[in-house]
Amino acid sequence: MVFNRITELFVKIKDALGNGITSTDLGSGKRGLDVNASVTIEDVDANTRDGAGNPITSTDLGSGKRGLDVNVAITPTEAVKIRDKNAAGNEVSVDAAGNLSAKTILRDATFDSRLAKVDASGNQLVILAAPVPPTGKTAISNTQQGDMSGVQNSFTVIPNGYSVVIQRLKAGAEHESNGGSKVELWYAPNGNTTGMTLLEAIYINGSSNQFDLAYESPIGNGTRAILLRRSRLIGGSVEVFAKWEGYY
């Protein structure tokens, strides 16, 4: 048979390494030689174009070889699993829309073991540096701390001929099960509790907090003042801390 003779011929034919050449049944009484091809691109004709009519370019790979420049867009049809390279078995997920579901860890750029922290709402916690007066300005502040009940006021008269810029308000109070505490900052144009303007308020109970401000008071006239007020909302006496900082 002709088929048998062709098969016998393939077995007898050897390649350059002495390996027997094999064939594959192509159907309809046909067979094809099994060939492993290695193609080296010497250059790409500038007139060679893809199906969209764009010129096909190549890149020098070194050692006398060049590679075709190919842009590939991959669209996932289902969830893709990405394995954590640092922990075997841990995976992060990417859905078909390309959204990554993973934990993000923020570290200090100069101190690897220091991690950034967030609160329960996902807001990053930041420790701010103490306010520094601009060059040529004088620092001014008022600090009140101690056990108290009811309301306690502390006035700071604005220096005559100057305006005071308040940079920060701090507040803290020990926990009290019957109620919390409040710290307020007021501008007092008459040096007393009449006609005042509320600048900031902090509610606290077993916690501490602070706010940055950029309030600039009217020019001091010997009467105008800033009022720092500590108040107990309900219950007995607890320790309450309050402080504002600024300059003039």
C-alpha cells in the first residue's frame, strides 16, 4: 500500500540530530510532517501592517534577534485570584470589573515598623505637630485643668493693639457614666459673657480631642477677650482639661 510505504519512509528519515521524523494523520488519506520551528525576525518591513492598517514594528532583543511589538488587552470573564507572594495560601480577589479586594497597609517611609492607623469609619488618624508662631510673632495660650462641676470660665484679654490668631483647641475629660463634658471657645467683645460669639466646641467623655483653627480676633482694646469655658453636661465632678494655642 502507498500509505504503508510513506510511513516506513518517515521512520527511516532522520533529522540533523539523528531523531526519527514523525507524522500526523490529517485525515482524508493525508499525513503531515511534525515540525518544531524556531523563527528569528531579522527585521520588519516598514510596509508591513496589521489588520487595522497600522505599521508593525519590532524591538532589538540583542544577540541578533528582534521581537514584534504587540499590545495585548485581556478582559477577564470571571473572578481572577492573585496569590500573596509573602504568605502561602493567602489570596486577594479581582472581579470581572477589575476591582481589587485586598487589605492596604500604609507604612512610614523612613521607619518600616511604624504603621498608619484609621478609626472605625476608615478615616486616617494623624498626629499633628504643635503650632509654631510665624517669625516675629509671640505665642499665646490658655490652659485649664482640674476637677470641676457646673461651668467654669477663663478669660484671656487680647493684647492691646494686636489681634490674636487661634491655631488649635484641645480638650479631654475623664469618663463619667452619668454624662459627659464640653469645652467651648468664645470671642468676648465686652470682656464678659455678654454679646459673645462661639468659635468652637468639643464634647468629651473619657476621651481627648483637638481641632485646628485659623480664627483671627479683632484688634485688642484692653477689654476684648477670648473665653475658654469648661462645662459638665450632667452628673458630678470630674477632671476636665482644656487648652487653646495661638499667637499675636
